Amino acid sequence: MRILVTGASGFIGSGLVSALSEAGHDVCALMRPSASSEFLKGVQFTRLSGDLGDQESLSRACENVDAVYHVAGLTAARNKEEFFKFNAEATRNLANAAIKSGSVKKFIFVSSLAAAGPSFGLSPRSETETDTPVSMYGESKLRAELYLDELKGKLNFIAIRPPMVYGPRDKNVFLFFKTIQKQWMPILPAKTPTGHKYYSAIHVDDLITALVAALDAPEADFANGERFFVSDGQIYTYERIMTTIAQELKVKPFRFKVPSMIMKSMASMGSLAGRALNTNFPMNQDKLNELTPDYWICSSQKAFDHFKFKPKHTMESGVPQTIAWYKINGWL
């Protein structure tokens, strides 16, 4: 099968290109001319030069393609307009190019749990619940899904909604590893009865396995534009995640609670500085909107049933493997 992958130079996309190539598919990677192929060394694929904002390059990329994996997107941006341009409008552009090609039979969009929003207790969120995103990032991912909904009947697609993704090559959750390596363990405020925050997560290798398996999902799933949460099936407390990292790094970090007011002040300063300098800071109001909810948990039963997908990793096995990669590659 000839398959197009966007975001192929990134954390998830590079692993997906490798897995699809190993499975015997003819893989094309849509990459900007400046994009690095560092994570794709030794992988057999065809590099296509293009940009998600360039409709002509998208049309060329989709020619004679059987399936599209749309992985590219922004997890951080300077403002709402930037999020919507790169996450929502770019998805619509690519989908229209896929339709125009006349050859694309399956379109797999990598969305996010953020598009659905947090759950409201220890009952994991399911695909049947109303979407309530709390951040601009989540809103832009949901908008992309809704654009795809408008194309039902013209394009067969599914949306995969992973929660926190960690593993080799990741630079987002990696910040937790670096913080703990420096002997610090900030504890985020929670309003739950137990005082804990709760999260779903998935190791990148398991996510890639699920994405490859999704290619063989029932045809009705693609025709209906189904959504799927994909996690490892566990529910983690924030402290379990951080403690697992600390134990594997063999450090005993200083634990301290971060008051809500401090977080709000840091978010406000980050947002103000970002606007003044026309850049994005890791801590800003949009990130605070994601950090504040206490329950980011979802059920993956639908994916388990439809994809016949079984994750191999929990945090207790995935974190050691991730740390080993970081150390070998000089990140830690």
C-alpha cells in the first residue's frame, strides 16, 4: 500500500514511518525542505518536499496514494490563530487534497485527548461523551475533526485521540525527566478527595502499533468518521509518574507543592512576555488551562475492540526504556 505521512520528522511521525516501512508499505513522507531526517536514518521511504499551507504541494503529495496519516501539528503556539492555522485549517487542506486525488481510501488523523477535554472524575472519558476542550490547542484539534466531519461521504477517515505520549525522541514530557534529574519534583495542586491528579498515558511505541493497526479497522469506522482514544489502559496519579521517573534515574528529588497562585502568576507572565516578544513560553495561560483539571483520563476499550490492539508498556516498563534512550543519545 502506498501511504503518505505528515509530520514524519517528528516524535510520533518518524516512528510511524519506520513501522509502516518495516511492514512492507511504500511510504512517502511530506516534509518541509528544512525538516531534519535525523530520526529516519536507515529507514526506507520517499521524501516529498511540501508544506501544509501549500495546496499545490499537498495535491502532488496525495497523487496515487492509498492512505494518509496526518500526524503533523502544533502542540504549542503563540496565539489561537496560529493553532487553528496549523492544526485545523492545515487538516482541511490535506483532506481536500486527499479527496481531489481520487485514490485515497483511508485518512487517519492523529488528534488528541485535548480535543475532548478532561473527564469529571475517576470515570474515564468515552467517545460518546460531549467534547469540552479547555485549551486553544484542544479547540484547534477538535475544529480539525469537525472539518473532517463536513467531508463525510467524500472522505473515509478516523481520528485517533491519544492522551499524554512519552518515549524516545519526545521533547515535551522530557521536561519532567530533566526537572527530576535536577533533583526537583514540583507537585501540582489538586482538588480531588485524594489530593492527586489523574492521567492516562501511552508509550510512543504502543501508539505507533495502534496507528498501524488502525489501518485495518472496519470499513464502517472510516465511513462513519469514528473517534478512538488510545492509551495503555492504566490510570496514573501525577506523583506515580514522577516517582517512577525518579526511581529509574536513582535520585531523591526535593518534593514541593506549587501553590495555585504561583502557577497563575507564572502563566500570566508567560502569556504577557510571549505577546511582547512574539514567541511562546512553556508556561502560559493556555498551558495553565490544561494543567488545572484534575482528571485527564480516557477509556481505550473501543480501540482495543476495533483494532485488536494490546499495549505492551506501562509507565513502569516504558520509563526505563525511555531514560535509556535519552542517556544513549546524550539528552540526560
